[in-house]
Amino acid sequence: MRTTTKEAELAKLFTNTWRYMKFAVANQFFMIADQAGVDYTNILRAIREDYPRAADLPGPGFAAGPCLFKDTMQLAAFTSDHFPLGQAAMQVNEGMPAYIVSALERRYGGLQGKTVGILGMAFKAESDDSRASLSYKLRKLLAWAGARVLATDPYVRDDRLVSLECVLDESDVLVLGAPHEPYRGLHIGGKDVVDVWGALGEGIRL
């Protein structure tokens, strides 16, 4: 296949933006279901089961990293109408950490005095890359809300992180930031868990 340089660049931007927008749809659907007080795990099963047309609907989670957001915003800067669909996707995906913090504040009547542990600081599973990771945004928002925040990751090198054992022992609430394989099947010890990925074996939980 041969393309011009501009066609090749737009193909790359469109590919990453399409993925970013699909994640935004998934996250928006999750927020709508959560506000309606229903189980999004069951909804996803009902959508996907025996219906191949919906097989490409991803589950919710943090859509981050150095490419998807950047390329979506590049399209917004390139087009004359500033790409409102891309802008909306950005607001949804970048808003996921704040949505989680707000939910926790409502549940506990504020986060002052709470210790919240974040499991996974990379921007995606099985990676040591923390560039543009929304787990760091989550940590900052939790701290602003008054929580003591402990974070861990088996792959990311960051002197501010602590051991998994420390997070599990000292946290009142656990938030899965990146669905790394070592966290699957982890013994949580009865703690409250936020798992918007649905990766820990008990469905999508907020």
C-alpha cells in the first residue's frame, strides 16, 4: 500500500482517535449506568452476548498514555471546527479520576482521615510506562480531597511508590489504577475496592 505523507499521518491520527473515542463511549456508558444504580457488568454481558456487532465495545477504565489523547487533540487543533467529538471524548476520559473521587466522597461523606491505596500507576496493564497515566491524576485528586494516598506498581520505577504489602495493610479503600496481572486474584482482605476495569474477578465495581 502506498499513501502520501499527509494520508499516512491522518491514518495514524484517525486510528488512535477512534480507539480513544471508543474508550470514551465505554466510560460514558459506565457513568450513566452507575448513576442509574444498575450493574454495568450485567449490562455489558447483555450487550455483547450473542451479538457480534457489539463485540468491539470495550469495558470502562483509564484511557491514557502518550498517544491516544495527544493524537485526538492534534486533530482538534488541525480541523476548523476544533473536532467537538474529540473534545467530548477528552472530557469523558480525563474526567474518570474525578468521577471516582466524587463517588468515594459521597460514599464516605468526605475523604479526610481515609487512606486510599492505588494499585497500578502505569497507563496500561503489563507496562512500566507511566507517561500521561491517569493513576497519577487520581492520586493528586485524592490528596486534594484530603485522603492519605499510597500507590504501588510492580513495574513502574518511582521513588514515591510503596510496596504492595504496605498498600494492602494500611489502606481503607483500594482503587485499581492499572489492571496488571499480579493484581488478578489478589487477596484484598475485605477492604472496599474500586475496580472500574472489572479485572479482579468480581465485576465492575465503584
